[in-house]
Amino acid sequence: MPLAGFGFLVLTQTIRYVLARNPALAEYQYARGLYPYLRHGLDGLSTLLPFPGVLFLPTLLLGYLGWLFFRPKPILRKGRIVFDLLGALYFLFHLLWGFHYFRQPIDHQWPMRASSFTALALEAESNMTTRELLAIRGRLGSPEEGLPLPSLQLPERERDRRLRENLESWLLGHHQPLVAKVRVRTALPKGFFLHFSTAGMYFPFSGEGNADPGLHPLQLLPVIAHEMAHGYGFADEGTCNFLAYVCHHQDEDPRIAYPATLAYWRYLVSNLRRFAPDRHRELLATLPNGLSADLEAMALWTDRYPDWFPGMQARVYDAYLKRQGITEGVRNYDKVIGLVMAYRAAADFIRKDRSSPK
């Protein structure tokens, strides 16, 4: 088929243009309409693959390109085949998942929407979450003073089942679509993502999330929860961080609740350093020795996997997110804070509205 790649490119860009200007169309016709059906097919593919699709499918593609390169065909014909293939992959990326970038933001269904926050509000949120975090840590027992917690990892099947149940329960309770059973793989070489300053990745072509098994045990669970949220149809990073926290921080098992809360707390502390550096120093100076030991253990663990290309991942991914319409780029991860604050404000508003006399 002549110029098939160009046709795929034009088709994809046309759909992007329409959906970007009609978020309700992306929400109800794609995310809640077509995607759940696609998701079932992706689950079937994920079950059939003996190892992560993020390894298998690119290897297959590179093998085909290598075979094509050595075939006795004219160079222009080879170039057209590659262009057609890239166009088809660009379309498939969007069809299988990428159009979620244009759906309605999750907080548009709440009475309150996420917005910028003041340093005072950030400090209050940090103090409240610190208390929550320490209370959960207390339920995990008391290792020797000043030592980090031992490994908290649950068996893989139990961990994934609980994360999926928590996520689906929250989504069902908030009128969000449920889409089959997203799988998150950790069967990768340690450092596969970490050496590129990345913890995990959702791979649309196999419908699987992936988390680097080299992550510290306290970091692995929230990354798995984040990638699982991507598979349920949420593209922007702040929303997936939000779901990784709000769906799991109240889990009755502190082995789930503590890592989920700790991940959110670290975003708060990082932003507190930018907005209120004096308060940031005070907070860190007054942390109990146990929590400080956990943070130090995580930092030392991460040092095992130095970045092979310092700064490259942030620049590339920032450009990618902006290309997808996320104007703040990698700062989108920090949107989790505004979403949590808006969600709590919305819950308070609903609670007061229901309790007020009619």
C-alpha cells in the first residue's frame, strides 16, 4: 500500500486534533467506550507472552529491521517500509492507549478542582501526612532504634491482588470505568530503568506495566501501583501518583499503606524545599530516627544504579509530555499534591452538604 505510513500519520493527527478540543469525546467514546474492549485483548496478549512485552516486542521489531536491512531491495523501498512501519506504530500507540492524554481530568468530576497551592497549605498537608506516615510505621513494629525497616515485600500474587482490588474499589466508587486486569511485570534486569533515571514504564503495545526490580522495597510497591493506574486508562503522571496514594494509603495492611504514603510524603517534602526551605529544614531535623533511617537506606540503595546519561531522561520525557498536551512537562508528577488537596476539600464539601439541614 503506497504511503501507508503517511496515511496513519494523518489519521492519528486528525483524531488527536479532534479529541484535544473535545475532552468529553475522548472520555466517553474512547476511555469508557472503545478502550475497555481493547484492554481485554491486551490482557490476553499479556497472558500469552512468556516474558515482558517491553523486551519481547522491541526485540522482534529490531530483528525485522535487521532482516530488512540485509535484504537485496532498493534503499528507497526499504526507507518507505520503515516509514510505513513507524506510522503504523504511531497509530497503534495512540489507539491502544495514547488517546487517554485527551480525556477529561479526573478532578473535573469533583466539586473542587486541583489548583496551585500556597506554602502555608503545603506545610499543613506535609504536617498531616507526616503524622499519618509515622502512625502507619508504628503498626509495622519497632526495629532497633535508628535502623531502617526490614523488607516489607508481600508475595507477588498477594501484592498485585490487593493493589488491584484497592484501585478497582476506588474507581467503582467514583464512577470510573473498570478495564479487565492490568498486569505489572518486574521480571527485568535490575537497573533496566534505573540507569536511565526511571523507575518504571507502561508499555501500550502489550498492555503491561513494568517496574524495575532494582528498586528499594519501599519504592517498588508505589511504582507498581502507579504503572497499574496507567493501564486502567490514566495517562498523566500526576493522576497516577494520586491513585497510587489515595487508593492504598488506608489499606489495613501497613506493608501496603506505608510505602504508598511514604511516596506521597516525599513529593510533599520535595516541594516544601522549594516553597518553604526553612520549614523543610525544620521538618527533616525533627523526624524520628526510624523514618530518617528508612530515607537514608533508600538513598544508599538508589546509589547502586547511577544514571548513565545524566539529565537526558528528564529532557526527553519533558518534551514528550508537552507534546502530549501536558504543558507543565515532568512537573506533572507533582500534580499529585493539588489533586489530593482538592479531593479532600471535595470530600469535606460533600460531607458538610449532606449534614446541613434541608
